[in-house]
Amino acid sequence: MIAPVLSLSLMLLVGTASVPAVQEAPPPQPALQQAPAQAQPAQQEELVVDVEGGVQPGAQLSIAIPVMPAAAVAQTPAGSTDALGRQLAEVVGNDLRNSGLFDPLSPGQLRQPSFPEVTAPTFDYWGGTGAQALVQGFVRANGDGTLTVGCYLYDVSTRAELTRQGFVVSPSDWRRAGHKCADMVYTRLTGEGAYFDSRVVYVSETGPKNRRIKRLAIMDQDGANHRFLTNGQSIVLTPRFAPNQQSIVYMSYIGKTPAIYVYDIGSGRQRLVVQNAATTFAPRFSPDGRYILFSMARNGNTDLYRVSAQGGQPQQLTSSPGIDTGGSYSPDGQRIVFESDRSGGQQLYVMNADGSNQQRISFGGGRYATPVWSPRGDLIAFTRLGGGFRIGVMTPNGSGERLLTDDWQDEGPSWAPNGRVITFLRSGRGTSGKADLWMVDLTGVNERRIPTPLDGSDPAWGPLRP
């Protein structure tokens, strides 16, 4: 858990009434007496990044992120505070660079600011670097074993502070403070929601294509803090986070029969969801965490069902001949998008959460699969099959369809918490079975591979961490 730090100007007012872990602050400087977002000169335009049309390579916003000085050099379980200052600047820079919208200057090429300069930048110097924006921060070791990380964003041209934020973290969570700082910069300059302080669960794969070992794995969205959750003795598929991020629902071949299980991240325990001999697969939690939506094959037909997250008797939602699967709730939990071959080929349908009012929404060329509703509710991502596999999006009524990727085999989209970035599986050609995790934003311009120790598939992006 990360606790927000009081703004430094507010600390000067509350004094000893502050939380002890964030009571101390950098020495007051004139900039602290001004409002966090200073008034802009009339002739100056506000510093913003336009995300709608996509930023072509070479046109990203230049941003300086120097090493974050320590209030005093101290040793912590995560290393010395001066080393952490360098690492935090790298985390912030890498997050912003990976968004495709920013061009961070290398910290190694920048002068390291002194601790008092964090709140009183030397704008003449930063203007000379070519940077349009400046991120400065500090690291402080607290007496209770925690760390305080402060983060400030400045407009270099207008010499104005745009926003500030700080976090109290345990030393093991220092990277989260860097992600939070990057989220602060991203949201302030783009107007979009945060997504860097989040995790991805996926299926880690190794071995030949016809004998793959598949394990559940979890990591930060940038690939750091990676760990395996299962040992690979049973094949696992389609993991999905619970809204509270305390558990993961997935399909496994434990006992040789495909069935749905819930894995508790804290304890490592897993439990069977539906006590039924029938094949159950493609699970996903409802937005409120009360239900698990899934498919079950019975008597030659596959339909969508829902069951209490605690288990119990499933409720059947569809009954058309054919295969109904891949269900995903709208953010308000009122509707479900799913794929069905009832019309002769895989297409996308939307229905009410109780199964009523089923309507087809996909009518383009080819087949459609793996739909997932955006957390903003405005779009549905999908895989389109025909001349290859592509990731695309459309509105919930089927209009505005467009493809975001153009590789040989891209499939299985999953949304970032802000609804602007999608992760997916990209498979290579040939018999090697090589599979990687990738990201692409809604413009289709910014695309990158997510590093994983082994091959990866079935990615699912979790919500922002609390």
C-alpha cells in the first residue's frame, strides 16, 4: 500500500500535526510559496501531449528526468538512497519512453540537482538541454524504515510548477513510487488516466510447440518483479485478475479435465469453482467481483454461464446452438460481449447481464474472437481472423471498427487500466512455438514488446494498484 504525501506547502501549515513519516520536507524555497500550478503567461500555450492522433517517432515531448537526490545518504534494505535516486529516475524515464509519447533525456547526460534545487529548479540550465518538461524528485529514508519519494513536474519554458506528488513506501516497493511518479506526469500532460502502477498476469511457456509447459506468472507492467505462481505440472490458460487483485481465475487441466480454478495470490491456494464433470473454460470476474462468467460444454453445446465467485449453482445465460464463449462484462456490469458461431462463423454479440437482448455487432470481413470491454466503456477490443490474426477495436454497437496491429498472428487483447493501451499475444511463424507479449496504444502507432524470462501468452492487465 502506498500512502500519498501531503504537499510540501501544506506541510508548512500543519507542522507537527502531519503524519510522522512525511513530516520533514526539503528546505522551503520561494517556489513553495506559490500555488502548485502557477498562472501561465497569456502568450504561452499550456504544455500538453496530444494522444489522439498518435505521436510519430522523433516528435515525442522532450523531458528531462535527472537523478533524484537524497535528503541524506542512508542505507536501506533496497540499497542506499543515492543509488535509489538514480534507479527511480530510470524507472520514470522508461515508463514515459515506453508510452511512445515522451523522449526522456538520459540521466547520465544531465547534471544532478542538489536537494534544495528539487523545489527551485535552475531553469536556465534545463532550457539549454532542449527539454520542454522537467521531472525532479527526492528520496528520504524515514526513521520507521519506510522511504519518502517526492516527485515534481515543471514546464521549462514558462518556469512553472505543474504538479507535485509524493509517496511513503516500504523499501521493497520503491519501484512503485517510480511508477506512481510516471503516472503523475503522464496524466498531467496527456489528460488521460494512469496505468504504469499496475500488474500483468499471464501464461509463461517453454518447451517444444507440441509439449509446452505452461505456468501462471505475474509481473509489473514493465516486466519487473516477475514471479511464477504455479509449477507447470498442469497446463494453465486464460488467467484473469479479480477486481480486488487478491486472486486470479483461470482454466487448468488438473485431473486431465479442463476446469476453472481461483488462485489466491497471498496464500498460493487454489480452489475449483464449479463442481461439475463438464468442461468449463474462458472465465472472467464481474466488475464487482461477485460473479465469475465462464463457458461450459454440455450435451454437444457450449453456452455462457455465471456463478457466484464463492461457488455454487451456475446460471445459464445463453442457449443458442453452437459455441458461445469469451464473455466480458461492461465496466458497469450491465452488459456482456461474447463470441458465438451461431451464424456459421465466429462473430461478436452483446447482451444484457442476465442473458436477454442478444444482438450481433460484428459484420466486417473474416471472423471475430476474444472480445474484451474497455474499462472506459467506450470500446471493445477483439481479435479478427482472416488473412492473419489482428488486434482491433470497435464501439459497443459495432461501429467505428479499426485494426491496430498488422503482424502475422496477434490475438488475445487485454486493456490497461486507463483504456488507452492494450496488451496482447504475438506468435511467431514456424514450428518453434515462439510467443511474446506486446503492447499497442489506440492509435496503433506506439507498439512495443514486454520483456519476459520465457515465452508468454494469455496476458491479462490488472487494475491500478491501491
